[in-house]
Amino acid sequence: MNYSFRKKNKTVKYIVIHYTGMKSLKKAYLRLINLNSVVSTHYLISKKGIIYNLLCPSIKAWHAGKSRWKNDKGINDYSIGIELENKGHEHGYENFSKKQYQSINNLINFLSSNFNIKHRDIIFHSDISPNRKKDPGEKFHLNKLEISRFGHLSSNRHNYSIVELLLIYGFNKNYIKKYKKHCILSVKRTLNYKNINPHLSKKFYFDFYNLLFN
């Protein structure tokens, strides 16, 4: 299985949620343990809610790829990866099961406690690589996680620009500059929009603002 050792100055502070994007659990599992695949993860959760611990979370897995979040670059160095069984957008994207939500909540509680990970730092693959990734996607419901990801934020201001909101959300400044439209798509997936496009509307601004501050 592919892995690296974390450098002493790189400590775990994020949990990154993915979907497998493969036609079956078996194919996903075989890919994640294949040395030639150049990918790996710490945890894999099946539709039935079974949690497979593939790597010790203190070891660096190769799940995030080229990625940035806030001021950090190369999120593999700082994160624990959780893959949820789902065929993904290319093979028949489907709803996540109730048992998957139950299991990921249990796992998040365990990891948050043991690694002192804040709710604000439980993030999506599409957040850290918006130009490349869609997962876990618009069918993954943040409100089914037992966390308050944006609960630390508050504001009485109502005239933020979209770029300011994207920065508050957590996107890396350089990524916003290079991939603004992709960042907007990522937010729309987090908001569970059915129609995912880069179009800016008053409704999107209102939804985005309320996601962050309510």
C-alpha cells in the first residue's frame, strides 16, 4: 500500500471526505491497496456502514493529490482521508446510505477527539482541489454530519463580495484567483444544488452567506 511518513513539522489538522468513484466496493478496495495506483487512504466506508481501516492515521496517505486549503499546500501532509463507497459522477452517482452517515459520524468523533481536529477543519475533496475534483458531491449532506463546520463564524455585515465569501469559506487565495468558477461549483455542491453551474445569482449569494454565518 502507498504511504509516506509525516515530517515532524507536519501535524494532522484536517479530515478530508471523498467518494471512491468506482463501480464497486471491491474495485475501490483493490485500487486503494495497489502499489501501482499511486493512491491510498486511511479509511474506507462501505454502503453497509462497515469501516475499513487501511492505514494508521498517523501515517501520510496519498488521497488528496495536488491540493491547497487556507494557507496550506499539499494537504496529504496534514490530513486524514475518508473514502465513502459511491460510484461517483462518472459511473452512476447515488445517494449515500444512512449507515454511511452513522459510521462516518462515529469515525469523525473518534478522530476529532484523538487528533484534536476542529469541526471547521472537516472538509471535502472538492474544497481542496476544486479544479480537479467533485467529491463527495451534491448528494452528500453536510447537515447529516454531527458537526458545525461554520459554527465559529459570525457577522453583521451583508455586503461581502463573492471572493471575500470564498476566502471565508476557506479556499486558498491562489486557487480563488486561478479557479474561481470551480470554487463556486464546489460551494454549490456543498449547498446540495441540483444544477451545478458557475452562474452567480442573488439566491446563491443568500445561500452562501447563510451557510457561513447562520
